[in-house]
Amino acid sequence: MLDWEEFSKHLSQMKSLSDELLDGWAILGKTGTENGAYLAKKVPRLFEEALLLFEYNVVYDLSYGVPKLCFNVFRTDGSMLQLNECIHVLGFDGEPVLVLTQMDHPVLQRPFFTLHPCKTSEFMDFCSNSKNPLVSWLSAIGPTVGLNLANEYSQCT
Amino acid sequence: MEQSQLLQFVPFSSCINHSFWNKYTEIKLDVDKLEEKGRSIWGYYSYIESQLSPFIEVDSTSFNIKGADLKGQLAVAGKLFNKNTIENFKDCDKMGLIKASGDEIWENIINGKCLKSPGLLNSFVVLSFADLKKYNYYYWFGFPAPSNVNLKLNVIEDISGKFNNDQMDQLYVNYSNLCEDQKHFFLVHKEHFEMKHLEAVVDLKDTLDQYYMAFSDACFDPKYSGWVLKNFMLFLMYYCDKLRGKQVDFLSFRVSRENGKISLLKSLLIRASLPEEFGKPEAWIGWERNERGKMGPRMVNLKSSIDPQCLAETAVDLNLKLMKWRLLPDIDLEKIKNAKCLLLGSGTLGCSVARVLLGWGVRQIKFVDNSTVSYSNPVRQSLFTYEDCVAGKPKAQAAADNLKKIFPGVESEGYNLTIPMPGHPVGESTLEHTKETVDKLRDLIVESDVVFLLMDSRESRWLPTLLGLVYGKLVLNAALGFDTYLVMRHGVRGETQNCSNNVKGFKMIKGNNLGCYFCNDITAPGNSLKDRSLDQQCTVTRPGISQIAGALVVELAISILQHKLGGFAPAYYKMQKSAEICEDSAVEDCILGVLPHSLRGFLSTFTQVLPATEKYNQCIACSDSIVEAYRTKGFEFLLNVFNSSQVLEDMTGLTEMYTLKDNTIMDMSDSE
């Protein structure tokens, strides 16, 4: 478990490091209010010769008390990929999709593909030695949905 | 490099974030409405390495007064021209539009605004039209640049050939200290790497050869420059007349991450000669090619992600797909989604059934009822509200309307019909109307896949039981007592493949040998009065019981739909008390489990039993003689039955069997 205060603190720390690394993470939403802010980054990527824009958001899940990774994928014309297309792009074809689902973004109130937070708490306990469990968690689960955190982030864990 | 070569420029392409269209739609509907005069927007390009060709991105922040401040991205001011009609969009003078945009850049050069804000040298224009009924968005991006300005290329090489690592580090430190709004174009001293804002060109007029003309590049191809250099040239030609026809050293700043370190290793030194001739550019180019490589607009349909109704439909389907992915990979959700359901009775059972069907993703639901919503209804009947009573709405219509409010993706319809009943004589004056009603009910049944009998009287179930059987539909029945319920599937007719899997302690009845509501009720008259689970008493029930029975009858229907034999699926009836169906029993079940014939529940003891009974050869609704009479005589036969239900007993040979008068359908009360 991670309370909102801790989550915000780790979020800011990650954002500062990202600024140093020019890694493109930004804090959006309202920073003052509880569960009002989130961390966002856009990652352009070529897939089958087409440019796709992955928009990753790290948000806070109030009911589970853990961070949650959500994302949407767009084509350059602004159209969104459907879940089955995402699954294809991420190379999950044929594999059971156990944790990927669609949930409403807690701040934007729009549907985002989300790694379901039901197992996150266990994982966070595992990261309890980390100075920044948020970063530890994100670097571990991010790659499953194509988000690779640069090695330099390990300096804050 | 050969002397004669011209420097090539990689144009920008457009990249639209989904949030851009959301905001665009909102502004079009709420603010701009029919306004066409153009709206200032922001775009962004990145000078950080990616494997992609350079692009300018727009998103929801593009509409803000001040552009978003994001590290690594530079803002570009652009203009959006949103046309009201497709004709205006097509007929718009594109050359004129991009020229106007270019002329504005030119204005900003000569009036000196570009000196303070170098970013103004870059610009873009978007021509668009949105068909918001269909959620079709037509658009065309242009990135204006003068058409006739060329650079003779002498050298293009990595700066690592020119600078050592320490020098590159020094360059980066100075670069990162520049404000983002000065990073578009700036000057770098060739010896000590001091960086100066662009406006310094005016004062440095005579010593400009000591400086690199530097710019942040979005292009990462080592052989080419990004598009932004074109307008930079124009600027230099205007302000630095001594550079005309001369060789100029450009630095194309390209930031990349090398072994975890931010580096300028990929940056380029471009040595090129400016033209001698100079004047205001006559023509501007820069319209983007579309996805087919043609000079033309693009179109995107965003119905699935902007239309709230589509969002709801996707979310409902996705929720069910999660069940498929996580628990039941073999479930056939399409079969459920496409099942056309007819609900006869729109009261407490009808409402419950409709809601559970909605939960399963069923999209086609028709309601039939003959009364209006009364003041006692809404508290028990989950689709109605107090307003419906005040308005005196017909129940079937109110249920259909309210179902759409819950989920607009459903195709629901309501029909105000009184189902003709045995023993309810049809007079001369109502004959035509009765015939129409029978025809309508028959059509509704023929058009559907699953028929639910959810009425509050017993005799009104007779006609749809017969019609459902004749037309080969799945018929399910739910009936309530005060604290008891009966949920059952009617047997089907026809031949089926062999399924002779006997399970020890159970009797198996094939689906085409199962009884209907009427056979079963008559074959089991011995139930004590307290166990009478049917509507034989009246419609006073414990409020929870209709929710239970409504849910069960839908779940039973879904299980039938998922069984490979459908309505022919056998039912198992427990013969020995100790018998259990266990996992390795050779039971013909479906992915959702076993398929009982009927479920009888008793709320007073909170228990449920699963009896299965065979069809009754003298049944007044489903026996062969009745079916045959309907097939041969049609409405004439029905009319006889309506006029006197004695006909049924005579035909099936029941008459002589009856001893208990009060168990026959003729004694049913007419009241509901």
C-alpha cells in the first residue's frame, strides 16, 4: 500500500529525474487535491510502418491504494486503437490477457487500457526496500505494455 | 561531399492526439459554432531522438492561450481553419491559405517579432471540416516554407568529427541553459561556445562569421536537415545581407541518449552557401501528403472513441470479453449478443429479465404487455419510475424506453397487446381485433429466438406456449407464488442426435422429450397447497422473489444458448437422494454447467430443487393433437379454444380424467 502523500512524493521525484534525463514525463491534473494529479508521457513508436503514439499515464487507485498504469494508443490521425489491436501491437496474440483491462481514468474519467491493480499491492510489498517503490514498480511492469524505463531511474530506488 | 549538391529538407508530418479531436469537437459545438475565421492553436515538435520522421503533434493543450511547457518539446504557433461544410472545405483556396500563412511569417521577420520570438519562424496551418453526425473528421496540415530558397551544400557531417567529448559536453550545458522559447534558432560562438539569442544578429552584423547559426532539429536523419532550416534561411537572408551568396556554418542540434547520458553526438554540422538573390517569397509550399502519398486531405472516423453511445457499447462488450478471456475462453458471446428476445409480460419479472439480458450483452429485446404503469409498480418493477405512473404510460412502451435510457445501444420495442386466452370468448365485435392480435403475437414469436413467458396469469401462457413450440423457438417460463418460484425451459420438438449418457442415480430426459409449463403442472397436481409455486393464487409475492426468478430464467436461457445441443440438451432428474453430479460424470453439460429442466425454489426454507419431467401426451398446450389442430385449422381452431376451453380437454382426452375441477385452467380467475 502507498498512500496518496507518498504516491505524490514519489511521483514528483520521478518527474524531476525525468526532467534531468529529458525523458518526457509530465505531471498533469491538479497537484493540490487528493488523487487529482497523474504522471504522463507520450512515446511514439513505429509499428508495421505506421507511427503510433503510446500515451502512458501513472495514476493513483484510491480503492486499492496503489499506483496504476494506464495507456491509450493513437494513430497519427487521432483514432484510438481498440483493445484487440493493442493486444496485437503489444505482441500478446494468443496469450491469455490476465491483467490488461479497460477502466475509467480516475482523473480524466475516460476509458483507458489499464493493468488491473488487484496484484499491485503484493508487488509493492516486494518493493518495500526501494526508496522509490513507484519507480521500482513501474520499471518492472512497464515493459509488459511496451514502456521501458531508462536504467538511470534506478538511482532513485 | 560534392560541391554542386543542394541540401535536402525532411518535411514535418502531422500527429494528432485523440484529445485534440475531443477538444476540437467541444469548441466547435460550444464556442466557434459556425465561425470560420480561424483559431490560433499550438503544435509541438521534439528535438530528442526518435527513430521516426519528424512530426508536429497537436493535442488538447493546443487550444490553450499559452502552449504547454514540456521539456524537450518546442512550441509552434499555428492556425486552424474549420469549415462549416464539406463544400467550403473542398473549395477553399489551398495555395492562398498556405501563402497567407507564409506571408505572416514574412511579416514577423520584417517587423522584428522573430528577433524576440524565434519560434515564430515556424508555423503550421490546419484546414478541417467535421461531420459531427457521423464523427468524420477531414483535415489537411500545411507547414509553410518558401518554395524557391535553396542551399548549396558543401559539408554535412556529425559534429563529433569537429568537436571532442569535452567540447560537446560544454555545448550541451550551454544549450540546456537556453530558455525553451529561444531554442528554436540561436547563435553559437565558434571558439568558446557562448550562445546568443537570435536577436543578436542585428548587433553582430560584421562578426557573424565567428558564429554557428544554430537550430533545434526534429529530424534525425544524418544526411538531411529538418524543415525548420528553410525559414531560418529566409530570416538570415533578410537580416544578414553580408551572408548572401556566402558559405554559412549551421549547427543542427539533435539530442540523444547515449549510454544513459544526454548527448549531442547525433548533431550535425552543415556547411552550405546561401543564395545571392533575395526578395519576398512569391510562393509558399508545405501541404502534407496524405496516407496514399497524394497531395490531398485525410479523413478519420472517430465514432468508436468519441460518440458516447459507442463508448458505452464498447465498454459493455469489453466487460463480457473479460469473462471470455479470463474464465470462459469457449463462450460464444456473439450468439448471446445476437439472440432476439421476446418478453411476454413487462411487470416485475419482465423488468428483471430485461436487465439481466442487458448484462449479458443482449441487444434486441421486445416487450409485450396490456396495462399501464400503476403507482404500486415502480418500487418492485425495476424499469419504471414514478413519472411513468403519472404519465400513465403503457408498461411495454415504458419498459422499452427506459431500457434505452439505461443502455442506448439496445434495440428495444414495446407492444401493447392483450394475449387471447382459452375460455375468454371472442364476440362478433372483437373478432377482427383478436385475429390481428394473434397475427401480431405470431409474428413477434416468429421473429424472435427466445421467448420468455413472464405473465401474471396462467391462461395467457397457453397461446405463446403453443406458438413457440410450433415455430421451433426456445421458450422459457417463470412463474411466482407468494414465496415460491418456478423457472423452466419448455421441451422442444424434432429429432436430435443420440445423447445416451446415463449417470448413476439420475434419470436423463432428452430435450425433445421434456414437458412444457402445462404438462408439468397437470402431472404434478399432488403438490400441497403451500408448495404451489405458481400464479394459481394471486400476484402477492415477496418482493425479492421476482428478482431471483427473473435472474434464473435468463441464466437458464444463456446456458441453453451455450449448449451445443441448444434446446435439445438433456435434463437430469435425481432418482436417488445421495446421487451427485460430479465433474467426471458423463453429463451433457455446457461450459456454464448443467442444464436443468426446471427450478423450483422455496423462500420459506431458502431451498431449491431441480425436477425434470417428460412431456405429457395429453397436454392441453403441447401435445401432438393440439399442435396438429393448429397446423391444419389455424385461427379457426384458436377461436374455438378462446370461446370454450372445453375443446382442449375434449381433444386431448382429458375430460374424463378430471376429478379435481380446481386444477384445470377453466377455473382460473380472470383478474390479474
